[in-house]
Amino acid sequence: MLKGFIKVSFRNLIRFKTHSLINIAGLAVGITCFIVLSLFIKDELSYDKFYKNADSIYRVYVKSSINGQESNNCKTGAPLGATMMRDFPEVLSYTRIGYFGSHVLKYNDKVFRAWSIYTADSTFFNVFSLPLISGNPKIALVHPNSVVLTESVAKTFFGNENPVGKILRVDSSGSYLVTGVMENFPEHSSFKCKILLSMSTYPVTENNHWLDMWYTTYVLLKKGTNVDQFNKKIAHLISTKIQNAHNRTLFIRRYSDAYLYGNYDNGVQSGGRIEYVRLFSIIVIFIVFIACINFMNLSTAKASGRMKEIGVKKLLGARKGSLVLQYIGESVLMVFLAMIVAIILVALFLPQFNDITGKHISLALSGGLLISLVGATLVTGLIAGSYPAFYLSRFMPVGVIKGKFVGLSGEVWVRKGLVIFQFAISVILIISVLAVSKQIEFVQTRNPGFTKQHIISFDAEGKVAEKKETFLSEIRNIRGVVAASSIGEPGIIGDGNTVNDLQWKGKAPDMKIPFARRPVDFGLLKMLDIKMESGRDFSRQFGSDSTKIIFNEAAIKAMGLKDPIGKTIQLEGHNRQIIGVVRNFHFESLYNKVNPLFFILKPDETQKIMVKLEPGTEQATINRLHNFYQKFNTGFTFDYSFLNQQYQAQYNAVQRVSVLSLYFAMIAILISCLGLFGLVAFTAERRQKEIGIRKVLGSSVIGIVSLLSKDFLKLVGIGFLIAIPIAWYAMHSWLQNFAYHIDIGIGTFVLAGVVAMTIALATVSWQSIRAALMNPVESLRNE
């Protein structure tokens, strides 16, 4: 019996070639999206879950309240971990991790720059179960000047030798004894480092440094600990240790949740990457649903062509159940073929998807995946084939043989509703793509308030850091260099370090304003073309500018100062005179409003060299800079980046969403057009006799095309009207993430409507013209 089902199913697929190919293509595209996005979602959900005690590892956060605004920070004071370990029995272990920066490592004649160097407590491997290839994890980071390398770094320096016991020099930071080699951090680790230095190299005491928040503290809790109750116990720990810290409270969050739930708004968790996971989950459900709708529409569109087949089978004794099984079997077979095509498409397009998302997802046909695909095939086949199966098997044989074709009550409206749904989703995606693209164009073209073109930056290290002024003086004389200066971390772009202990006349006692702090050298503001609103820039003509300060407009406004030039503020225990106010510029991304910032003249604290190049000579000038750098700073590589690239990097995530949204919109439109094609084909089949009679009576091709097309274009129009408020609300909510954003104008909706209507018209017209050109003799003869 099964063999007969399969044979008949294959015959029907071959018999209705066009119908089968369109159906398989629609399902294949939908399944391809399902597989790719499922792999993406699985990849996102797997981050930081690989540790042995992943469910019990928590990160400690500090919630600060400043002027009624709450913010969360995972940077904590040095004594926190040890204090929690001692005072709270729920804590089994803890470790602190501190960023050590980028340094050049030396071993004999080998030189290597490592970007990801961190310090960690000796208990690091108690909390994070990362295996050691060599060394003892219990003592690897106990002693000062100990270092644990990742496997990749160890091979770079020592090849196949065991590096344990060898001495590695970290530029100006001293020499370190290699005590262990750990496995490379897995791909699904949000924390990655190349080198771990022992925290004991930089000891601190418990009685100080509570507010020097430079470390990330992690705790390993006992199984079954009530996190809410524990948060209440630790909330006011800082205020019990130091005075005037009542505005800082502690809480913990599971570490494996931080990757997906990383955004906070006024101290409240407000999403993160989980929003993209949810978005793509909804999209894949809709796309698969649309593909199943198409299958139903296309299958029922061929019903009239199979009525006599069904009638004959019923007259010969076929039961409704066997007919249902026959058509569900055909559905499952078609889905199975679509699944094979989808797997091929996934293998072809997954590399491009990885390029867009920055992932390294692969399609490994494991036993679990094959079982999932077979299960998905059966489920999709049952869902997609259930309605056509029951629809086709219900016909009365006598009526079918006589040519009487009576549909179910309301079935036409169901199909029309599905088409409306399909195009509403498509229009929503089109509007979303247009809005996201316009916002990206806005952030890319908006003047940030400083010059970002033709400027490169690189770290000051080695001899450059030791003789910074000499280096700057030399490169200013290189042909093609317009200007050169330096600035502190993180450069001109980024949130960086903030301070809130500034004092000035008239400041309210409880007022705390976080200021971004930027130490700079002479000429930095002029080189970046940061405009002065009032006052002047730092100048060598004034020998006392090292005791001066320059604010931005946002800072002056927040401080409430009138006529600030010449007034004195106190910073870091020293009085500084305000000599200038710069116009607001976007030193952070457009997600944030322009925050208070100040510049101080401290060349010794600058870590980044910035060089402005003559337009049109960039590559030649960079080559000259490279040659000079190699001579001046022997052993160090000249690694630079353009400032405009750093600026654009702030929006990489939203650009990826934009590109993916474009692809999803195109796929949704493609599948929706297949659905529309199915409904037009169904209607043309039903009205074949009517079309023949109209042509015999003199109707033109244009008249018949108009007759068949207008109702479907109405459906697209209704879908468009339904989509407008949904798309507007979704995009309006998304744009609120940006402090500076576009307004969604009526032009966006009009363009989306024109695109949807044009595509729908092309789809409908093609099938309508085909029906209108049919020889009326053929359609009437069939009757």
C-alpha cells in the first residue's frame, strides 16, 4: 500500500510539473530560512553555556543613582570579591578580572602584540572551568608575575615546546613566569583573552579602593541559592564599608544571561541581543507559515483538475481516509524534496550569511539534526497538506462526475484573508527595510561635529610611548602629514572613563554629574576641527595651560554655569580655570545624547597617536609613516585604523540587521507572490468556462485581465492598509533607541505601497494574461 502511495504521488508530481516546481520552490525557500535562522538562534542562545557550573556563575553589578537617574556598571572595587566570599556563605568561590590592555610580548628574538591581556585571581579556574593543557590550575595564578597563555599564543612563541617554566617579557610591565597553558576560549564565549596575568602582581588591601572600580567580579554560588534574597543581602554592602556611598547598591545577574540581556535603561534591564533573537524567531515563523499558506493555495488551485480523479476513486470504493492519506503523503513527499533542496541552498548561502552576521555557523549533518529535519518534514507536510487533503477528499463523487464543484462555506474568504496576511507581513518588512536604511544613512552622513576623514590613529607603545613628543615632531615633517597629536583612551570616539567629583561655585551638595574625561596634547582639537563655542584652545603660547580645562556645551549646561570662561573648578584635588567651551560633538554613538565632557592638557596620559593625512595621498603617506615607524620603534608593528572606520563600527549591529531585513523582505515578497499566483491560478481554473463565454461574446484580453486582477489588487491594498499602523509602531519604537533619529515620513509608506503593488500587479497580470489568452474553444469543450 505504501509503495502504491509513493508511486501515485510521484506520478502526480510529474503530471503537474509547473505546480510541483512552484510548490517545492516556495517550501524550499521557507525551509532554508527556517534552517539558517534556527542555526543562528541556536548559536546565540549557546553563548557562555559551556562552563561546568554555568548556571551558578554570576557577575556582580553596581547600581548608581545620580540626580535621580540610575545606571548599572559591572566594574567593581578590588576588595569586593574577597569580602563576599568571607561574609556570605552562599558564595563558594569568586574571581576578579581586570583589563590589562594591549602589550607587546617578547621571548628571545620573537615579538608579538597581544590585544586581549587580562589580570585574574588565582581562583579563576575554580569559577570558569576552562581546561589547562599544561600546568596546575590550582596554583597557576597564585604567585606574583605568573602568566597563563592560551594554546594559540603558546604555539606562536614556543612552537611544540612546553612553555611552562619559561620567562616571557611584557614590554614595560616586566617579566613573567609561564605557569600554564589553557585551551583557547571557545567560539561561544563572550569573554575571550589571549593571556591571563596573576592578580597578585598588583595587590590591594581591603580597607581601600572600594570606589576604584576597575575590576569585574564573578561569584560562584551554591546550587539552589535564592538570587532575589541574595541580592537583598548584598545590596548595601558598599555603604557599610565606606561613607557617602548610599547611592551605590549591588546586585548579581547570571553570567550566561549577560550576552543576550546586556542593555539597561535607567537601571532597568531593557533587552539586548535577545531582541534580535526574538525578531528573527518571529520572522522565521512567519516565513514558514507563508510558505505553508502557499502550499495550500496552490494545492487547492489544482482541485478542479483532479475532481474527476477523486470522483472515480470514490465510485470505485476509495474511502475518505485513504484519500486523505494519499494527499498528505503527496504533501510529505513534496516537503521532503523541498527539504533536500533547502539543505543544498543552506550549504550554498551559509557562508554569505556568516559574512553578514560575523558568525562562524556551519551545517553539520549530525544524527540529532537529521532527526530534527525528518521531524520538521513530517510536521510541515501534515500542516501544509492537511487542508488540501480534506478539501479534495470531501467532494461527492456523483456531483464531481457531473462537473458540479461546490466549495466549502467561507473558503474563498479564508484564502483571501491569507493573501492579505501574506502581503501585510511583506509590506511591514518593506517599510522596516526602508526605515532602517534611512536611519543608517542618517547616522553615516550626519556631521558628528568633528572631522573623521583622512585621519588615522594607532597606539603609542614602546619607544613611541617613551618619547612621544619626539615621535610627533618627527612625523609632522613627513610629506603628506597635515597634523599629528595624541589623546587618551579610548580616543575621540567611545564612552571611556568618567569622573563625577568636580566641584564648582554654586554646585548643589547632592549633585553628581558624570563627565567624560579626555587628556590631550596640543593641536588635537584643531586637527579634528572641533569648533570652539567660546574661549580658546590649548596653546603653547601660554605656559600654564596644563592647569586649564575645556568643557563641551553639554557640560556647561549640566553645571548651570553662565559666562564660564575664566571661572575656576576643582578636579582631582586641583583648581583648574575654564579657558574654552567647544561645541557639542558626538564622541559617543547616536544612540546616546551628547553627554558632558572635558579636555585637559596632559600629554603624558595620552595613549593614542592621531595623524591627519593630506587628501589623495593617503596610501603613499601611510607607507612613509610605516617606514619611519619601523626605524623609530624597532620590533613593533605599525597597526593603524581610520577614524571614519571607527565611527562606522558603532553601527555594525544595526547595519547587519538592515541587510538581513532586506533579504527577509525579498524572501517574504517572493513567497507571497507565489501565494498570490496560486490564488489567481485557482480563480482562473474556477472561472475557466466564464472566461471562455466572455471571449466568445467579444470581451477583450485587457477586459478579462482587468476582471481577474482587480480583486487581487484590492487584497494587496487591504494588506497594505493593515501593515501601515503596525509598521509605523514597530519602527517608531525601534528608532527610540537612538537619541538622534529620522522621522518616518509618508514617503516611506508610499514607496512601500508602490513596491508591493507593482510586484503584485506583475504576478497577477502574468497569470491573468495567460488565462485570458486561452482558446475559448478548449475551455468550453472541456465542459
